[in-house]
Amino acid sequence: MLCFDIYPRVLQLQIEEIISSIHKGALRGSETYPYKIRRTLSEESETRIMLNLSNYQIPEAKAEELEKARMQFKASLIKVLKARFII
């Protein structure tokens, strides 16, 4: 059990690095990543690992909106490329 006790602290440090990178613009397109990581870790650890995202400046709804817009743009771009270049 001692080994498991360190995981939440290490994961918190890692998520803080990811958040910092997103804020700096180095991980553009990954705005929903912290929320997805927190949700997955919480579910898979049966809520034993709960990451703190209080210093994340992008609200979850805004992050999902950005991801949806990016996916729509990508779909439109593919459609145009297929029509233009017969891919």
C-alpha cells in the first residue's frame, strides 16, 4: 500500500505540468485533457485518486467547446480536400 500512497502526489505534479504547458500554449488542442485525465483516474481508481484542477484557467465547458469547434474545422477541411483533390 505504501507504493500506492505516492501515486496521487506524483500524478498531481504531472497534471500541474500539463496545465502549465496548456496555459503557455505548448499543448494547443489539448484543453480537455486535464478533465479527461481526472475523470479517468477517478473512475479507474474507484475515487481513490482525485486530481485538483483548481489552478486550471479554462472551464470545462469552454474546453469542450474548443474541442468541438476544432473537430468541426477538421471535418470541414477534410471534406474540402477530398472534393478538391479527390482523396
